[in-house]
Amino acid sequence: MRGGFSRTMGAFFRLLAAGWTLVRADALIPRELDAVLPGGVRTLARGLRLFAGRQARQGRPGERLARSLEGLGPVAIKLGQVLSTRADIFGSVFATDLARLKDALPPFPLEQAKAEVERELGKPLAEIFPVFGAVVGAASLAQAHRATLADGREVAVKVLRPGIERRVAQDSATLLMAGELIETLFPLARRLEPVAFAQTVIRSLQLELDMRFEAAGAAELAEVMARDSWMRAPTVVWDGVAKRVLTLEWAGGLPLSDPATLDAAGLDRKAVADNLIRAFLAQALDHGVFHADLHEGNLFVVPPTGIVAVDFGIVGRLAPETRRYLAEILYGFLTRDYPRVARAHFDAGYVPAHHDADAFAQALRAVGEPVFGRAASELSMSRLLALLFEITALFDMRLRPELVLLQKTMVTVEGVARRLWPDHDLWAAADPVVRRWIARELSPTARVRDFADDAVRALRAIARMAEAGAAPPAVIEPAPETSGMAWLAAGAAIAGAAFLLARLLG
């Protein structure tokens, strides 16, 4: 009991300290926003500003926020990374000021990194990496070094920061407490499921603290990406993988986090933006597994249109039924079939059944129609998001924990695409991937295949019951000599017939 109380109080005081840090830097409600704030909020902001320190007068709002988040730890830095991708909402200057949080954080000493690699891999460093260079990028959880293997291959060696596990545990407790306080103090925010959101973020951070999981994610996503030409991933060097160390072949390319990359010779910025959107959607819809941390610090480009992704610490996954609902929703928006979008929301349970589907379709039209046929530069994303928030509140839509990573990544990817090409059309880029999915998964052939799969699953269940000596419900009692193999044979015959029918229809 005492230990739990101590941890709770520690999280509470860290939350207060985080708020105090933002207030001291005038980064919580910065003075630059006074002109657009409601009267009551403006009065509160001016009151808080009385406690601001000297750093509140130094730099732009984004610079002040970046300095504050950097000192608040990995969870806060992750938040800053997401914000930095949305220049369309917060402005290009603000986004650029936050961009340093992606891969330009202070590194820990080289000798400390070398010692960590030797300890984790259990061999002298020179035996594994004859050349082990200085830091090439330092992020919130780990830093990367350029090195050379004994066979001459160039690699990137990622090493976790010392003591980062303890810091993440503390930050996680603070984030969870923040979610609980928001649910308690702000009833209108409960539909956003702040606690479930915090738990999802915490779980993803915990997985990022084991480089073996990241290596497995990198290998899996490399296989997925190889099926299309939109993005690729470097090969895992398994002899250089341990809990706190990850080795990948050198990715090559130009870092997208460097503003100069956008002006590189031969780079087709619009095609790269399209490829980024398509790569993400193909991963999520076609395979149900996607890179869930696609900010500029994790992306390299190879002119004219190539993209290389790194940092596979966060991998998102979607169940088949979720992918089906999402594809239906996207396709409905693409074809401007708002009743179809509405039905998909109700079928998935995203909107409570007591609401009127026609009214919801009308509300969706109010969101979708202003988007079509207009350049991204002509759209106010902040106003569009505000309208969408009002509509989802009106229809009691709650945040879906299983979609948190997908939504977060979609926001990030769209932001990166629009930094590459300010007039980027998200829907046009998504169109070929979504239509391909619809043609494959909702065609008559696909429906027959789904029927066959359901039949096989049902017959397997019957076979297990027969082997256990129980009669299947509502089924004629089989003869004593009937075995599970007989049931499976029947299932195979039905499945074979369904497959043949599918081929004929295809």
C-alpha cells in the first residue's frame, strides 16, 4: 500500500512539475495567442504569465515549447514530434521549431555507448564492429551510431539511453494520472477516452524499450513493404541485436528531417508525398501491420521518389474486421457516398445504434464536401478538425483505443506529406490503394472465399466436438465410428468446392 501511494504521489508531483515547467516558459498558453483567445481563457493565461520566468521572453512559442518538452522526458518529446508534423494546423514556423525533437536531442557519451554494446552483445567491440563512429542521430529513447561490420558492410547501431527504462516508467505513471484527471475534471473529454489513450501510448513505449521487438518489427515490415514499391526498410543484422542494442544495414538516402533535403536535385516531392500515403495505407489495409512512427526523423528519401523508413519501435496492428470497416469508410469518402460511410460507422459500433444513420450521413457530408476539389493550401485544417469534433460529440462517438495508433500515424503522415507538397491531395493519393483493397476484398470472389473460410472454421469446431465425444448441437448424431478426420474431410470437400467456385467467378 505504502509503495503504491508513494508512486501515485510521485506521479502527481511530476504532473504538477510538468505544468509548472510549461507555465514558466510561457508555453502552456503562450502570449502570442492572446488575440484569438476567449475572454475567460485570456484572463487565465495572463494570470499564469505572472509566474513566467526569464526563458518566457526567449524565442518563439515553438522554441519555448521544444525546450520545455525536451526537459520533460520521452513521452513529452513524442507529443512534440506529432505536433511538429502539422504545419497546416499550427503554422510552418511553429512546426519547424519543434522539428529538433525528432533526432537532434543531446547524445550521451560515445564511450558509454561502446561499453553498452559490448556488454549487451557479449563480445569485444572491435570483434563485431571494427569501426564504430560517433552519434549520427539522438532521439528520446535511443541514439544511433554509424559502424562497419567485419565483412565491410556499413550499419546503423541503435543503443538505448542509460536509465531510460526508469524514466519511461515514471513518465508513464504521470501520463496515466493526467488521463484520469482529465476524465474526472472535464466530462466532455471522456468520450475521447483519455485513460485508454494513455494506456495505448504507454504500451507502445514499453515495447520500444526492447530492441529485440523492434528488430522483429523491422523484419516483418521489410517483408510487407517489399510487396509494393512505395517504401522500403533496411535489413536487420541479427548478430548485432540484443535487448538494448539493434543493428540494421545502413539505410542510405537523405534525411527528411533536414530542410535542405526538400530542395535536393531530382527529388519529385509530390510523388514522394503520394508514395508515403500509399505505403502507410497499404501496410494498414492490406496487411494489418504498419509503421506507427512515420515522422520526418524516421524517414529518408532517395531521389527521385524512393522512401526508406527506420526506427520500428512502434508497430501498429489492425484486426481483419477493423480493416474492412476502415476501407469501407475511406472508399465511401472517396466516392462521396456518405450513407455508405455512415453505415460502416454503425456496423463497426463507432456510433451508438440509437442515433439516426441518415442524420449522421448528413453530418458527414458537411465534413467531406468542403474537402473535395480544393487544394490543401485552401483548406483550414484546424477549422475542419473543429467541425469534425463538434459532429462526433453530437453523435456520442468515443475514441477507439484500438485505433489510437492508426489515427496518430495518419495525422503524422498527412502532416509530413503536406510539408513535402503543400497542395497535396490526401484523397487522390489514397484512391488506388483503397480501390485495390475494395476490388480484392469486397468482390464476389472475395465473398465466396470468406464463406469458405467460415465453413472451414465451423467444421473444425464440429470436428473438435466429435473428437471430444460430444454431439454437435442441432446436428444428427454421427455413427460411433465417425471420427474427427471424417468431419475434417467433409470440411475440406466443402472448402474445395467453394474455392473452385471462387476461381470460376474470378
